[in-house]
Amino acid sequence: MTEQVRVRFAPSPTGDMHLGNVRTALYNWLYARHTKGVFLLRIEDTDKERSTDEYCDNLLKIMKWMGLTWDEGPEVGGPYAPYKQSERTSIYEEHLSLLKTKKMVYPCYCTEEELDLERKRQLGRGHMPKYSGKCKQLTPEEIKQFDAQGKPSVLRFRVPAGEIIVHDEVRGEVRFPDDQIGDFVLTRSDKSPTYNFTVVVDDSLMKVTHVIRGEDHLSNTPKQILLYEAMGYKPPKFAHLSIIKGADGQKLSKRHGETSVESYKAKGYLPDAFLNYLALLGWAPKSGEILSLDQMAAEFDLTHVGKSGAIFDHVKLHWMGMQYMAKMSLEDLTRALLPYLIEANYFTREQARSRFEWLKGVVDTVRTSLGCYSDIIKETFYFFSDELSFEPNQTEEMMGQKALLESYEAAFAAVEDFNGENFMKAVKEVGKQTGSKGKALYHPLRLAMTGREDGPELAKIGPLLGKAEVLKRLAVWTKQEVQ
């Protein structure tokens, strides 16, 4: 009988979730759904100084916002609870006792200064830094003496000799010579357990079959394999995902722009669009780019996950957002945009109720430019304010177009029913009268009406602004009311 796949997403609540976290969570979720396995969420909060309940709560909210529901974990429970490491202290102590009984650990009293000096000396000789094993030679009497003196210590694992081979589902066979791995720390000086120790205990007891995580954890894998073997557990299969890079090819960081998921949520990116884009950073589905979560899950396979780092492209993310927003009904989209318009003081709730149909027209006019909800602010400002700003070169251009703008003023004033069709008839008539066409005809009018170089069709903008407002904006230039 085939073993049921069990994967986990195990974040530390020490800050906002970033893009790499989400892609890891997504790939685990997709693999679980693809294999009809189990997706569990575990909170790794052993870092007492940096872990907070607020970060933990935000993490759960983000997961729910994205629709990445978990089968076991916080708020859900499961057969291997608790799913927060801070509540599993006694379990770790039991496993430490086992390692002590097997004499596979020893106390280390080296100070940070001593360890730092050792690292510098090794680097100076061109060697890879690793712990020398100095405290491994301490006698029981010396240990008792140090303890009696209250000297701080950590607990180190005795690394056995021999090469360690990792069979990675993405990278193939990865070899780690034993001279690269020194005796590593299992408990800190405050007796709290370290990541490498707790993750092995938890993944073993929670029956995790596949560990899918970022490649920054690849160097931890040989240490963890040693711990699995030392405690008598079968190691899971490992799959290490490539890093996400910025446009310069370097690991994505704050210098490349926003990296926290919260910031993209606040901007109003649709979660489905956001996840769809992240899924493509390292995985190439055969059935196209625009895929729902269910469609991705049906196709997702670790064998099609790439080894090289993918570039995070804000333009492509925005394009993806546009594809999803285009599918929304105009009614739903307009209602979803209201909070952003209200926040920008463009509109009040009362105005929204009384002019909702007009507002739908505004949204319909700019909707093809929206990649996220907050785009509505910059795309529609000229509908809500006549305080347009102009660059010096634009002002100079408009000052030289007084005759053309006066012709527009006269033509629009004569239009009784100011709809799109009549608006364009007036524009064409001005073209005939002045001999202007193309950009020379349209550009000054667009600038006068919107203060922008480009945008939606003027035939849509004019009627939404209304005849009186269009004439008012033209008068700014024809009456030379400019500073």
C-alpha cells in the first residue's frame, strides 16, 4: 500500500510573511492536493525573543486570505498536536535524553569570542569554518567543575565520520563531505532547542513524508539526516526550491521593493492572481499561465520544478492581476474598489449610494488598467478633482494651443446631449475647422481634461466628466487662468 503523502509548512512568527514563504506554502499545498495527501501547518516559535502572538495571528490571516487551508495545525487540531513548537518542550526533552543516553551529545563551554576567533583562523587558512570539537575532549570532572562555576554551555551533537548524501527531488544527488560538518548545537545556552533539532523531532512524529522548502535550508539537510538516524527515524524525501531573485539576479530583498505579502494584500491584489503568479516562479505548467488553485493542484509535480532561481517581475504580477480583475463583474469590481476611493477621499459612502451607476461608468472606463484595487486611485483622480498638475513642457505646449482649445470650447458648448457619440462628432468638427489631426488634435484635449499623456478613450471620459466640467477645464487655458 502506498504511503499517504504528508507535507508541512512550518514558518517562524518572527516577522511578516515574505514572498519566498508564500511560494513554499503554495508548493506544499499544491503537492498535498495533487497527491490527495495531508497539508499541515506548524508554527516554529522557539525563538523567544523574536516570535510574537501578533505575527502568528497575521500569519494565519494571510494563509486564510490566500485560501491555503490546512488539514492539521493551529485552530484545526490533528492527531499530532500541539502544532506550536513552544508547546512541545517536553517532547524535545525526551529526545534529548535519548541522545544523552546514547552519548551522542556533549556540553560545549566555548564563548562566542573563542568561536569567532576559531572561525577567523580557519578562514585564514582557506578552510571551511566548523567547530573543532574542543569540548568533546572534556573529562567528567572538568564538566562538573564548569557547571559548578555556572559557566554557560550549549549542547552539541557528535557528528560521525563519513560522507552524507542527500537525494533531492529537485536537485538530484547532493554530496556533503564529512569535513564540512562540525559538531553542531542542539540546545542554546538558555537550554532552548535549536531549529535543526526540533524540526527533525516534529517532522518524524508528525509523519511528514516530504519536506519541500527553500534552498537556503539545503545546508541544514545533512545535519538533519544525521539526527534522523541517531534517533532511529526514517528521513523524509527532500525537495529544495530555488530562491526568488530580483531584477538584478540577486536574492530578492527589500532593496528590490516590497517583499512582504501583507503589502500586496494591502494594495489590493487578488489572492488568486497573486498565487497564480508565484506558482510560475520555478514551475512551468503545461496547460498555460492562467490557472486556478484547483487547476494548478491537478497538474503540480515536483519533477517539473526548476533548479534555477526565478526573477520576480512586478510588471508580470501586475499583468496577472489585470487578467483576474477583467473576469470580475462590473458590479462586484466597483463595490470592491469603493473602500480605496473612500480612503483616498475621492468619494463618500453617501455619494457612492447616490451615484453608483456613474461610478460604475468610471470603473468600466479604466478597468483594463487595473492590476490591483489600489490602482483605482491613480487611474481615476481626474474624475474627482480638477486640480490637475502639469510639467513645464506641458504648460508650454498648452499655452501654444489656445486657438485649438477655443475651438473645442465652442464646439462642446453647442452640444446639447453630451454623450460619447456627440462628443466625438464635435472633436472631428474641430479637426476639420483647424486642420489638426492625430496627436496634434487629441493630445491637447486629453491634457486639458485629465492632466495625463495617455489613458482611456476621450469619448468615454468626456461624458463622465460632464459638459460643464469639460468646459471649465478648457477655460483654464483659453482664459489664460494659469500661474
